[in-house]
Amino acid sequence: MDQKIQSLGACPVCTNSERALFRADPQWPAYRCGECGTIYLDPMPDEGALAALYTDAYEGAATGYFSKPEKKLRRSRGRMRLLRKYAPPPAKFLDIGCNGGFMAEAAREAGYDAWGIEPDPVSIRYGRTHFPNCHFTEGTIESFAPNGPDAAPLLFDLAYCSEVIEHIPAPRAFLTHVHRLLRPGAIFYLTTPDISHPRRPRDVTRWDGYCPPSHCVYFTPASLKTLLEACGFSVIRRQLAFKPGIKLIARRTDPPRGV
Ligand SMILES: [Zn+2]
């Protein structure tokens, strides 16, 4: 893997530089922010290192093979049943980090104009082949700027981002792009591992959610709320999670307070 790295010196969520060493790993040391409690790697992997990781970071990448696609679709349909209460169709849906496109397809079935963006070309190819009535874009959110038929920027009513933000070294900038793509009042569903969860193994290296450098920012429910509010969202519901994960429904409110 590419070993180039970038040093932060401060929390990627609240920008405070007060911190304590969380884990003295010789290659990927982690710190706990003294202000918001986020745990983050410093140095961070740089974009080249992250791109290399995507190649085999998850199922489907490199092989284009997804196991149990029907089960994935069923789970996605279950999530759509919850989300449609907050932003009912017809409406525009975006899955950020859409993998093989299962959630986009479930949204399309439910009556949404369904879009997905994903940096892994093999996963995007799978989505385009199996779910041809969805719109898939290969790339990252920074350069994603779709236009509607009238050439005006396309704004989404419902965005979905599951198990992605923990991979992003600059989550404030990432959420500012999510904000840019949503209309005022739009719904944003976000999931990520919860490092503060009571069921997380005491030895963090025994937790499957702790996998540096692929996961480089580790949130608590409070620190994720802090980040969302700084970026122009308000949390309207937090789903109880039996496993160490955070599942939030937020609404796009104000302009972001800057990154
Ligand atoms: Zn912080």
C-alpha cells in the first residue's frame, strides 16, 4: 500500500487540538479529541492510500461478485420503508457510497428517482448491469454535480450514506458537499460504527469496527451530532443499535458554518 500520509494535528470533527493518545500503534497512532470525544488517526492516510484500499475494501470491489444479492435487496427495502415516512416518493434519492446499487434499486422500486455515487468502478459496473433504471456515477462526492433537465443543479430530497464517513479523513468537507447536494429540509440517513457503544470490546483491536487506516475517524453519537450541526444538519431521530453502530436521521437545515 502507498505509505504517503498527511498530518492533522487537530480533530477532524471540531478542529480542537487538545487530545490524548488513544492507541500507540507504531504505524497508525490514534488520538481522542479532548473537546468532542472523536477518536482519529494522526497522521491520516492520504488520498492515494485510500484509493488503494478501496480496491479490496469491500465485497464486490475487484471481483464484481456480490453474495446473497436478494438478501441485500430485502434489507434495503426494509430501510426504505422507514425512510419513505420522512421523505415520501416521488422524490429524488441519492446513495453516497452506493456499492453495488442495492439501496438505489430499493429506492427506485419504492417510486424514487434513484441515484448512486461510488468510487469503485467494478461496483458501479455491477449496479449499471443489474439495476439499469437507476443512475450511477463513478467517483467521489467532491466532483459530483448533476444537473436536471433545465440545466439547473439537481437537488436531492433524501440522501443515504451507510458505513462510509468513517473512511473519510476530512468529514467536515465531506458533509459540506452532502449539504450542497440536498434541498433545504431534505432528509439525510447516516450510519457509522460507534466506538463508545457499551458492547464494543474493551480491547479495541478485537472490535471489527476498528480497522485503521481504512477506518480513520471513529465517532460517538455525540461527536457525530456535533459534526452534523456544524455542517448544517439537525438530528431528528437516532435509531437504537444493539450492535456498536450509530444510525441517525438528520434534516438539512442551515447553511454550514464553514469547514
Ligand atoms: Zn473534536
